[in-house]
Amino acid sequence: MRYVSTRNSAIQVDFEKVVLSGIAEDGGLFVPFELPLFEPQDMANWSILPYDELAFRVMSPFVGGAIPEVDLKRMLKEASRRFSHRSVAPLHQVDRNEWVLELFHGPTRSSKDFAAQLQAQLVQYFLHKRQRRAVVLGATNGDTGLAAIEAFKHCNDTVVVVFYPASGVPQNQLQHLQAVAHPNVHTFAVNGSFDECQTIVNRLFRQWPCTQHEAISFNSSNWVSVLAQLVFYFHAVLQLGGAQRLIGFSVPAASFAEVYAGYIAQKMGLPITQMIVATNQNDALHQLFLKNHYSRLRTNKTVSPAMDLSIFSNLERFLWELYGHDDQAVSALMAAFESSGEMTIANECWLQARMIIDSYAVSDDETLEEMTSLYRDTGYVIDPHTATGVLAARLYRRSLVAPMVTLGEISPAKSAVLLGELGIGTPAPHSPLAEPGPAQHYRIQPDDLDTIHQLLGAL
């Protein structure tokens, strides 16, 4: 399997390089040169497989010959070992032909565990092969960073560096981040927004100061994150119809990786007829699909904080698909966006996206009402992020016949305080996992790259 940059198809790398990377050298993202296509009759036979064996069927074409089959199967099995539910990602019915895919049974109780646990296995494998060390870094507003820390903190060949907004992380996740005191983990509280944290990370990958270490992203700019999320869709589709039944998905927009993964899963053969992008009042994606206008916005705090962002890196991969793998068009679009903070895509490409994708911006009041009413009517507890998806699914589904599945990305236990205020009972959140060793916490300004370079250079 060959991978190319979204901004220059002449840059071609193998799966190993993709795993041990952040972004391509030209600032683009790595994408597979071509997608595998699965036949419905073949996929129907996968419905009885355990999650790790299904993951092998989906992922192995993307890995190619980079990893022997026996090693890949072992790593996939290990990556799912710490999930607390037997099916790894169970489906829960919330209404007539409406479901929640529970993706929060991993060690940190968020969907980010799927990518982090898989990435840790793959990174260790390739670093051992190269006899190299790596810095695994990225931006987080809570869950992504915690999942990366939990997956990588005991890996001997890696150091984890996490950038997070000093005042933009929910209190529960902030306590977890601040409880980490491990010599292999360094956290940077940035006096800025999550989008500014992402900007820092992107600049670091373009001007990497630590040549003795590989630089690897734990964010979804790394292809492994998309690869892990592809399996979500195959798992749900097979459980609800064995790849023979049309199906729709509603995706809370805490990342665009899940949307992109669903979009290419449909190209790979899944009978997905609709995807709904659910946002909160930070509605940059909703404006893109509603009006064909995407812009870098000042984010507002909401009751669904993981969705309080306006820059989505995987939108670039999505554009690469929409523009028929035209790297020059994507490069021009991204250069214009990085300069102006705004983007409008070609009308025919926008209409192509709208054939399958709808969107809806959910207010805080609507979110709280959905959480309350679903609990009152069914006894089922959901967090505010899932609530945006469930409401958008109910309001904007195109078919009552096709099952509609909302991705439940975060455990309701992480919103215990809010749920208590609504009179909804939930298990107490798990305690922060403090580690022995010296704390490695720093506070920085978003434009202070010199200090960051100095600190990273000392690792």
C-alpha cells in the first residue's frame, strides 16, 4: 500500500513512515493512494468475528506487507484487550430503529482509546525495528491527550508531549491531566484556545527541533487514527444488517476524522446512505455543509466542550477525496485557508458531499433537553456530546427504514456533575491515575516557540 501527501502526490511513503509521522514534509496529510473495495458477500461473513479479527480484515489492506500477518493480529488483539465490554463497542437501542454505538469502554472512557491503543502497538513495533526513540505529541482539550498518555506512558522508546488550553479543558479531564506525574509525560498548558494548541503542534512538525527523535502525532492527522475509526462503521453495519442493509450515522463533531472515516468506509463498500454531522454552537462544519462556507471561528464554551473547536485537520483528507485526488487543488485551498481563515469549495464538490452528508447545530438548551428526555423515557444515560448526535439523528434522518446510529464517543460518567444537576444518576467518574515520578508540567504562551524548542531539545 502506497501513501501520498494530500498536497503533493509525488511524495510517496509506505505504512511504516505513515505510522512514524505527524504530517507530510509539505504540510499535507498522508492518505492511501487507493482504497480497498470489499464485496457485500465477503463482508457478510465477517459479522460473527470478534472485534480484533474484524479490525484485521479491515486494516490489513492498508498495512500491506509492512507487518507480518501474525504480528498484526497479535497487536490488534492487544489493542482491544483493555476494553471493559466483551463486544468492545456495543450497540444500544434508544428509539425505533435508532441506536447508540458505545465507543467509551476503553481505559480512559472515550473513543480516543481505539486509536491510542492501536497506535502504541504500531509505534513500538516500528521503533524497535529501527532502534529509534520518538516524541509522541499533539493537542487536546481533554480526551485525546489522556488516551495518548494512558497508551504510551510505559513505552520505553517514547516520550509523550501534550499541549492543552489552560482554560479550555473540562474540570474532570483537567484533574486527570494534572494528576499525571510520570517522567515520560510532559504537559504544556497554553494560554490560548484549542485551535492555537493545534497551530503550535503543526508548526513544531514543520520545524522539528529534536533530530535525534522521531516526531509522531497522536492527533487524527496521523493516519492510524482514521484507520482505527474505520472499524467502527464496519462493526455497526455488520451488527445491524450484515452489510446487506442500508444504514445512516450521526457523528458528534469532536473531530472530523470520524466523518472522513465514514465517508471512505462507504467508498470501500459499506451501504451507508447518510451521515449527519452534529455540532454545538461552534458550528464551522455546519456552516460548511449548510452554506458552503468554512471559517476559523472564535470558539465559545458549551456543555459539550470536546466540540468547542473550529479547525479540523481531516477536512483536508476529505477535500482530497472530493477533488478526485487533485493535490494541486487541495494545496491551493489549504494555502488560502491558512492565509485568510476562510474556505469555499467548488460547487460540484460541495454538492457531491451533500449527497451523503447533512448537518445540524445543536444549542445547549436542546442538548440538555435531549439528555433529560431520553433518560426520562428510556432510563438510558448519555453525555452531552452524544446528545447532540442523537437529536440531530432524530431531526434529520432521511429514512425511517434504514437504521440510524449515533457514535457515542464519551462515557456519561465524564459528565457526572452536569448529569447530577439535571437529576440524572450515573456512576462516579473513574479516579485520576496518578503515577510515581516527577511532574513535567509547563505553562506557555501560544507564540513562544523558542521556549518550547528549548524544552523539547532537553528531552
